[in-house]
Amino acid sequence: MISDVERWPQWTASMIEVDRLDEGSLGAGSRARVRQPKLPVAVWQVTEIVPGRSFTWQAKGPGLLTIAGHEAEPLDAGRSRATLWIDQRGLLAGIAGLFWDKLTREYATTELEGLKQRSEGG
């Protein structure tokens, strides 16, 4: 579910639309245009992937590089743990953090809650 990025808007309100810009399964170099409420449209490119386990992607903007990771860690009894992280770098990273830190945290929580509900069959 984590790597099926085009379906994210079905289970999280933090995404309006995710359009893959490449065909085939998600892999290193894959790109997607992401539209989120209250944020500029961004093109994300996968930089690293472990199929069925995790992927990292990044979006570049003027003075800002945003890197985000998504991981599903298997646990016991058919359960798993999802981890999301985000890192912003560049000349405008501090300013971006001031404007978007709270919103980013809210979106991460919304995504994790939606992922949990969807994976549990809700």
C-alpha cells in the first residue's frame, strides 16, 4: 500500500492527487506529481527503494530539497509498523520549517492514521 502512491488520496486527506509520471512499478528514478492541500504542487522522484519494505523520494524547489521516507517493518502475528520521516535541506530549509512544520506533522499523522485504517480493512 505504501508504494502504490497513486492510491494515497483514497486513504489520506493529506493528498488531493498523486499522478505517476512514469509507467511500471515504483522504482529508483520513478516520479510523481503530488498535490496536497495548502502546499505547492511538487514532483517527487524516488531515490531508493526496497521492494515491499521502503522507499525514499525527494522533491526539489528553489533553495529547498525535501527528502521523505516511507517504511513498513514486519512485526509478529502478521502485523507491521509504518514509519514516515521528512528532511528539508538548503538555503530556505529554515524558513520552510517555520511555515510548514506544523502542517507537515499534521499530514504525517493523517497519513499514518489513514494507512492504519486502510490496512486493517477500514
